[in-house]
Amino acid sequence: MRKIIHIDMDAFYASVEQRDHPEMRGKPVVVGGPPNSRGVVCAASYEARKFGVRSAMSCYQAFQLCPEAIFTPPRFDAYRMVSSEIRAIFHEYTDLVEPLSLDEAYLDVTENKKGIPHASVIAREIREKVFRKTGVTCSAGVAENKFLAKMASEKNKPNGLFVILPEEGAAFLENLSLDKFHGIGKKTYEKMLALGWKTGRDLKQSKEEELTKQFGKMGRYYFQMVRGLDERPVVSFRDPKSIGVETTFEKDSMDLNHLTSVLESIAEEVEERLGRKNKKGKTITLKIKFADFTAKSRSVTVEKFLFLASDLLEQSSILLTGVWKENINPVKKVRLIGISVSNLDLSKKEDDNQLSLFAE
């Protein structure tokens, strides 16, 4: 029986800003562009979330929802530094650490360096050490696999711990509202409601063939998900074939200027991820999913390796313009947009001084 912990930092970027700026503590904080702009929200504190402010919405919309919010630009260098301190704590317990981003990771503590028999004890110690070391809080989920651990970490957010014992997994998922399942978005949830499914128990009654008919290849995922089946190992190192970021909008958009602003924010995050892995790439791919769940992707391959956000934004904006021209009649709203970089330079040579600045 595996023992998996999922650690998720609480409003990470905003929490670091509140830690470093005492005047922001206890107040709604928005990390992103300036207010009344088409810049994009990178993160929102829990105080701002109470007003409906969410990541990926425009800062203009965030300002309308919460005029008293403090808007501050992102400081990725500071976030990377804190993330490195947190990962060092993880490695005190296990080398099987799979980072998903700066603020999220899986840990396999089945066999751990301190010989602690209970994963819940490890999770509790990690949360305490992270707060003492960095001054920011995190939430943790403990379970027998990655999917259940991810679900558990959401249960008592923020600054909480939740454990799903092996014998409790089935009941936990059966009683859960479908909109709380990781992997079920707003549109899918609405479709499931239309089919008469409200909870995991309802979904579990459906055969795999029926789910595949209704949801295509995702049907098999939903069939396994609602049964808590997940054999994926925690992978401590993975040499990627591509690196990308995508975001799903809270509200579908058909505003080209807003989509371009979102691309700018995404390009910055892709640059940050490329930098952490010391990678550059020649192929930039734009992914768009529309409100009707149809999707398009367009790619361009350039002669030299790229990693700077400005270059990624330039290429992806050209691709977006092309897709938008195809989308004129009829115009369809966009629910998801993303950028990925592939055709990577897989060598370890750091021949670009700018790239080496991102090395941890």
C-alpha cells in the first residue's frame, strides 16, 4: 500500500507578497497587472477570492469586483526562492518528490528517510516546517494514490490537512459533489447535471461504454476517477518533451484583446518553467478550446531556440491571429487557451547567459 502526500501552497504568490509586505496582510491582494487594465490576474489572496476574484480573469474585471484590492506585479524570483526552500524540506523525508509547479508537489513517503510509519505525521511535520521556514502556509492531502491525495488536499483549504484512509476512499468519492472532482470542469459538470448525475455515487452507476459515448476519451478517465483508481507513480525527475501552460477561463471569452493579455501572462509562466529546467525550444504551439468543446492547435517552428516570454508571446500572438480569422463566422467563445514549447534543446550545456540566471 503506497503512502502519497500532495502538498499545495495556499494562494502562493499572494501569500509571499503578504509575507514580505506587512501592509498587505489581511487585505485583498491581486498579483498581476495594474487595476483597470487588460492584464491578467496571476494569483489572488483568499481575501480577494471572497469577492469572486480568480486567476486568469482580467485585472479590469478583478478591479470591478474588488476596487479596494491591492494590485501588485509578480516577482517570480522571490517565488522561486521560497519554492526551493520548501522543496528542501520535502527532501528531508523522501527523494520521491514530483513538483507540478512552484507551489505544488507529490511526495511518496511509503519508504521515508526518517522511518516514520504514518504519512499523516510526515504531512503535519512538513506543514509546520514550511510555515516556520518561509512564513507561508500550505495544505496537505494524504492517501494511497495521487488522485485521492490531490482531492484530499482540497478538502480543508487553506492551511489544512485531510487524510483518506484506504477503506474510506470509496465512500469519500461517492458522497462528493461532482463539481468538486479534479478533472471535471464547469461545462462537464453542467452536462453531468443534465444527465441526472450530481454526486460520485451517481456517476459510479454508469458503465465505461456509456461514459465514453458521452465524453469521448475522457469517459475512461471519469470511470477510473470515480472509483479512485490511479496507479501513476511519483516521478522525481522527468526529462520533458514539451513544456507548457494553459488556463481555463471562469467565463468564456470572445474578446481578442483579453485573449492576447492572457497569452502574455501564460508566456511569462512558460518562460519561468523553461528557466527552471534550463530548456529552450524551437516549436511553439498554441492551443485553444472553444465553448462547444471543439479545439484547435497551431504550431510554428523557428530556426533558433527560444525561451524568453517576449519571443513566445510574439509567435503565439501570430498563431492566435490566424485562428481568430478562421473563427470569424461564426464567432465562438473561448474557454481555454495555452502555450507549449517543444523540439527542446535537451543538452545540458548552458550557453546562454540569460538562461543560466534561472538555474536553481
